[in-house]
Amino acid sequence: MTAATTTPARHERPTEHSARANPHDPYALGRGHGHGGHGGGHGDGHGSEATGHGEGGPASKRIIVSYGFWIYLLSDIVMFSAFFAAYAVLATETAGGPTGADIFGRGRVAIETVCLLLSSYTCGLGSIAAARKDLAGTLRWLAATGVLGLLFLGIEIQEFALLIAEGAGPQRSAFLSSFFALVGLHGMHVAVGLLWLATMMAQIFVKGFRANIERRLLCFNLFWHALDIIWVGVFSIVYLLGNLG
């Protein structure tokens, strides 16, 4: 009796969807990095940086954090949209009291706007300096951002105090209630942003450019630029249209 002759199975070239090419790398993520066309590292996970089921693996923590913060910003914009809508409805409900044209000072609002827009520019320069690991430059531009933000907030507080002293407080009419609510909400966000900025500067000064601190700085930049965008809406809808009315 002769032994049956068996033909060796033809070597299969691994493909992306072939689990038989490498049982430890069913998605062939390491293909092209090892020997003989097999997955890099022979399935031990060391031949390729890719992880997960996609070509590049899961997103980096920086992308995940920024994506999550964008979701927060969108929810914040939805809240501001409701305040803008309330103001638009109540803008003419003055109850015989002062209108926007009577109380809005153009020069004061112009200075506020310049300060906040300049702070967005300096904030961007601080982000560029942080990307270059320039500690002194980062702190310098962030400090400039804080000073401009404080000037903006100080002018806004002064405006509110003058209006209340003149009897044009939020209880005077529905128009003034919606005005104080919308502009005050934005001012509250600026105040929180300034506190956040001071914390970030202290962390950068003490700990340097750690990965987690850089992610927080990225989120702060997104937050501050979003406040500038919202202020453009406040400036256009509240102050410009108010002065025309």
C-alpha cells in the first residue's frame, strides 16, 4: 500500500478581509510591513501602529477631546439662539421706556468690539506659540488676551451700571429684560473664559507643554473664538439694529 501523496496548499496572499492570513490580525492591519506579505510582526501586534478595525486605528485623544468640546459649543450656541430669539420678539416691547437708540452708546460698543476681536487675534498667536513650544511667547500672548478680555468685561459692567443708575434696569421693560439677559449671558461666558485663561497660564508656567495641558489649551481657544463669533451676532442684532431703530 502506497502512501497518498498530498499537494501542499498554495500560499494565500493575505487580503484585508481574510482572517486566515493571520489569525491574530484578521483585518490585515499590519500587511506590507512584515516578511512575505504577511501582517507585520506576524500577528504579535508590534509590526504596525494601527489598532482597531480601521486602517489608522482609533482617533487620537486630541481629536476625541476637541470633538467632544465642539459638541458642548454647539449646545451653547443653541442656548444663545434661544436668547437671541427672545430678544428679537421683545425688542419693541419698551412699555413706554427707553429704546435701543436712546441708551446704546456707539463709541463704547465700538471699543468693546475692538477689544474682543483683538483678543481673538492674540489668542490665535498664543496657540501658534504653544505649537512651537515657545513658553515665553505663549504666556505673553495669553496675557494680552486676558488684558483685552478684562477691558471688554469692564466696559460692559460699566454700561450695565450706568443703565441701572438711569432707571433703565432689566425690570423697566421686556426689551431691557431681554437685553440684559442676552448681553449678560455673553459677559458671564467671558468672565468664565478669563478664569479659565488664568488657570491655563498657571499650568503652562508650572508644568510646561504636557499633552493634557495642550488639549485644554486647544479647548480654550475654541471657546474664546466661539465667544467672538457670538459677540458679532450681539453687536449686529442688538447694537447696530437697535441704533437704527
